[in-house]
Amino acid sequence: MKDLIRSLTECWGPSGHEAGVRELIRGMIPRGFESRVDTMGNLIAHRPAPAGGRQAGRGRRIMLAAHMDEIGIVVTHVDQKGFLRFGSVGGVMPLPLTGGRVQFESGFLGVIGLERLEDSSRVPSLDRFFIDVGATSPADCPVKVGDVASFHRSCEEIGSRITAKAMDDRIGCAVLLQAMKELDSSPHDLWFVFTVQEEIGLRGAGTSGYGVEPEIALAVDVTFTGDTPEAAPMAVSLGAGPAVKIKDGGMLAHAGVKDWLLATAQAAGIPCQREVLLRGTTDASAIQVSRSGVPAGCLSIPARYVHSPSEVVDFGDVQGCVKLLLPALRGPVDIG
Amino acid sequence: MPSQPDAPELLRRLCEAHGISGREEAVRAILLEAIRDRVDACRIDSMGNLIAFKKGTGASRLRVLAAAHMDEVGLVITGAEDSGTLRFAKVGGIDDRVLPARMVLIGARRVPGVIGIKPVHLLERGERDRVPEARQLSIDVGASSRAEAERLAPRGETAMFASEFLTSAGGTAGTGVVQAKALDDRVGCAILVGLLAERFEFDFVAAFTVQEEVGLRGARVAAWAEKPDAALVLECTGANEVPSKRDVSPSTRLGHGPALTVRDPSFVADPRLVEAFSRAGSESGIPYQVKQPTIGGTDAGSIHRVREGVPSLTIAVPARYIHSPVSMMDLSDFHHTAALAREGLTRLPGALGERGAGT
């Protein structure tokens, strides 16, 4: 599964430009699933319930979602000397930018530089940064206004942890793919959806939620932790297992969906954590309010340094997510 | 050139009409009259959108929506003081700095008023350096009592900037410039009227939308009802060419043709539509520019998310000083935007295939 994580995180795909990630995932979808791409670019893989499953009242129409897109930058201006000005695609933090590298779709690399600051004690805003792509004028600049770039960073193991760019949410994609591969039998009508444009407003989840029209929805995405030095208080730690979302900044998880996951973990002896996230949200919040409403929840992979070029997850937590999803989807689901 | 009729006469009437978000009736009446003989059907929906339908030749099974918003930013009266002055709030995004000493016209009766400001002689130390906030300002209609003020301008009435539509020589192509309020988005409305003179291969739906400036609201229900396979939003976008020492983006520039939005904070344009319209520009000799991608937001922001999603694109006429009492555009940009809209739409069936969906 580590190879899977490496290939997914090193793939290029800022919000709105997910085609490369989509093709990579599409090539890994196991037999038994039929896949299609919808209008927005979401990849929707479907495995119908076995004959008799739904009719016997045991199977449900369940949608699982992980987003393919990553945060990045978009070029706003090429100046007379060939330097690029840029804005964010999704929630980019200025602090870790200087000296970082970005990569454009064509493969071109750029180095992020920073203007001289009058007051170096304050974090500069994004408009004080620029990108050097080795050009000397607009004429020899290989990129143009509107082009997007992702962080450029390799995936590496550090102890039992893995660090990479775009862990948010390729790690969720990896969990879904692994679960699809290992899920032998299930009474349910299963829809694994790899969504687009989550980082810029949960947009793919809204339209695919409308299209799939699930009875139950589950997002698989990263969440923050409170276990680093002087971190904001949060009762989620790296290495303590997958986190079952109670609430976040955009959603109260459906109580039945939350209990379904917690009970499954307990029955299977899988350590897991209860997650209350004060800021941010996931695809589940958009699916929850699609059409006339969907019972929705979220299984979270704890991650450090989220939205930096080096996000960190624990491999045991990742495996724990897969271990939890398998029994959750193998048996009947009662969400009350 | 059938896509460029009526300008600037229709545009003048549209710009001078009162159409603050939520009160688009006067603009709609002008449009209804202008399109009546050009369309196969039209209706006004529950929110006030004017939606027109023009059947295609049958060569394409696509259903394509083009949208332009009727509303403009302005003010709403929130009450009267005992002294007879009127309190107000802003409707849509307006910079507080453009308000003081402006003439406004209130309601359908166009009651004139002025946003009061102390004369320069009476300013106290420090006042000169501060911009008064909108909530500290009031509108003076010359009333001497609360009752008279409420009679002239009841609470809830909307007010627009009093601003004459002026044309003058100049512009990059010598075609002249327009200075007027509400170019955002009456230029889109005028171009859309022009497009209704065409008969495309596909079924064509024109939506003149309400309440864009307060949250892209009308477009959302129009797209929900019309179920388009693709959407084009016709807009007016800001050009910020004021001199600056910093070599940074002016967003768009006058005289450089329509601005294509590849993405903005409200949506990501469908790459097939971007490609089709870019090629339409290059191959037809119509200049175009790419808008700075981190600012703004248009009706495409709500249309592209409707139901299972709609491939969308925005093209816009660049204008300086938008969302103020007077904005300025180059007429060559207006004509080029109309031409690019027509050329690009003509190419849509080829660009999208017959289903309009991705593969």
C-alpha cells in the first residue's frame, strides 16, 4: 500500500486540474466495479449489490468519497523581468512557502521567492511572494496567467510515518482503493467517488452527491491533530488510529452514521478516536445537504502540517482506516 | 452584424434604468420589449429572471444557456431621522470611499437625493484624513421632517447612482468609450439581446438574471429549471490600470478584447469551453485576454454547480471603476465580446460532443 500512497501523492492535480490523478486512479480500480466520469470530472466507481441483496432489505445505497484535488497556486501576472505573481488555489499558507518549489502541469519547476520586507516579524501576505521559473522576460516565460502549479515534493518514510505533499486527500483515495480491492463481499450498492474541487468549495461532492443520490454517505479525508509542540488543543493524535468525526466546521455527523463506525471499530477491536474539528470541513458536508438530505459522516486520517508541502500521516492509522471500512461495509447497516 | 445591434442605444437605455438587486423590473421591461420579436418563447420565473428560448436548427441536440445579470449594485433606504435625512445600507459590493457627495435617485419615482458630506471649510482636524463609513452617512432629499422623508422614500426603497450615459471619442481602436453606471452587467444584457438574433444549431436559452450582486441567486434557479448542457456567462469585469510602482496584474486592460475567465474564486471554467472560445478568438481575429484568476465571481459560480454540474465559461467586457457611480469601457471591447460570444457558441457542439458531459 506504500507504493500506492507514493504514486498518488506524487501525482500532479491541483483543484480543477485532476485529470492526471483521475487517470491514475482509474487504472487501479479493481474488477467488479464500473466507472464513469461525470460532468464536473468526478470519477464514480460503482459495484451493484449482489442479486437479492437489496431486495432482502439488507443492502443500502452507500457513497464513499475522497477528493482527488490538492491545493496549489495560480499565476496572476508575469512581470517585465519574467517573475510570476500568484494567488492561492485552496487554503495555501504563506509561512512555509519561501524557498519551496512548485511544478506546473507541463513539468516546469519554479522556486518561490519573497520581496524584501520592511517588517520581518509579521507573516507576509501572498502578494509579497513571487515565483522564479528561470525566465528573464514575458517572452521567454514558459507559463502564462491562469496556469496552476502544485508543490513539488517527494513522498518519504520517516519512522512509522509517511510525509508527502497532497496527503490531503490522496491518502483518502488510497484508503478507498485499498478497501475496494480487499472488499470481497458486501450486501450493499456501493459507490466509490473520487471527487474534484474539494479544496475550493466541496464542488465535486455537491454534484456527485446529487447524481449518485445515496442513502448513506461517508467521506474519507484527513483531519488535524493536537499532538505537536504547543499545538492548538485537539483530542486527536497521530498513531492512535482512525478518527470518527463527531463534528467539524461545516457538519454535524449523522448520529447513526457515527455510531455505525464506532460500533464497527469496537466489535473488530480496532483502536479509533472521536474527532471534533473546530475549523474546516469535508465533502461529507456538501453531500449531506444534496437533494433532500443524506445521512452523512466522515472517517478521518489524522495528519500533521495539513496544507503545507510536507503533510505527515501514520501508516498504522492508514491501515486502520481500511481495516475499519471492510467490516463496516461487509455487514448490514442500521443507522437508526 | 446581427450580434451588435442596438448599441449603444439599447445599452444607454439599459444603463440608465433603475435595477438594484431585487428590483430589476425596469431593466426587465426594456429587455422584454427588445427580445420579444426575436425569440420562440419567453417567461418570467418566480424570482424575476427573464428567460427566453430560441429553438436550434436541429443540427445539435445540445441545450445551451447564456446568462447576463440585470441587477446593479446600489443602496437601500433603511429609515428616516427626525431631521428628515435618510439612513441607508449598501446593496452589493460598494467601496465606502465612492459614496460621499454622490447624487442618487430613489425608487421608481426617481426621487433625487444627495449623500451628504460636511463641506471642506468645516472639517475638523483629523477628519480630512479619514473616509467616513457608509453607516455614518445619510441621504438628503430635502425633507424637513421624518414624515416627509418617509413619504418620499419609504423604508425598503432602493436607490441608484444618478449618472448620465456618456460616449466620447477615444479607445484603442478609435471606436470610442462609454462612461456610465451599471455597465456591470448591462453590457452582458445588451450582448445577449444581440445573440438572440442568431439561430444556433442547438437550442438556446437566454437568462437575464436577478440578484447576481447579492449572491448569484437568480442564475441558480434559472439553471435548475432549464437543465442546460453548457453555460456561457456574459459579464463586465474590472480593469485596474491605475498607475502603480509595483509590476503586478491590472486584472484586465481596456482595449485588449474580451476577458476570458479560466478560473475565479466562484468556479473553474470547463477547459473545453476555454479552448473553444480561445480558438474562436485566434481563428476569427478577435483579440482576447485572460482575466486575473484570483478575484471576482459571476453567475457561473452558481450555474456550474446545479444538479450534476454544468460545463461553464465566463467572458467579460473589461471596464474601469465598476461598482461606482461611473465606469468606463472601450466600445471595441464591447463589440469584440459580442463577436467572440457568437463565434464561440457556434463552435460549442464540436467542442463538447453531443452529450456535453465528460468522458
